[in-house]
Amino acid sequence: MSTHQNGTRRPPPSDRPKGGRSDPLPSDLQAAIGRRLKAEYESVLSEPIPERFTELLDALERTGDGDGGGTELPADDERRRAS
């Protein structure tokens, strides 16, 4: 193990998670970030679902298996008019 600048011991680079910190954020900081994200995105939850999304979800349900095979979707010109 190596020692970080602040004196804490750290695992060797090969044992650290890829693309991230090796030490988790303190729980109070994680909670604060969570509260801010919730506050920022709360208004998005109350927005109506766009009609195009509803159409896609309906089409997916009609297929029964969720792979989208054999589902007819509105033509591009119909989608543009609906937007």
C-alpha cells in the first residue's frame, strides 16, 4: 500500500476502482449531494410525459417481449407533426 499526501494509506493503483476515487465520499457529503440533486430534479418528476415516449412505451407493451420486433411506429412525418 502507498501513503496519500494526507497520511492515509491507499491500495496500489491496480486495486483501485477504475475511473474513480479509491475512498468513498463522507456520508454527510453524499447526503448533501443527494438533497441538492433531488431539489434540482423534483420539478422534472411533475412534468407530463412527452407523447412520443408514451407512444414508444405503448408500442413496446404491444410486442409482449420487449424487443420491439414487429412493432409499427409512426412514420417520421407523423412524429414531426405530433411534436
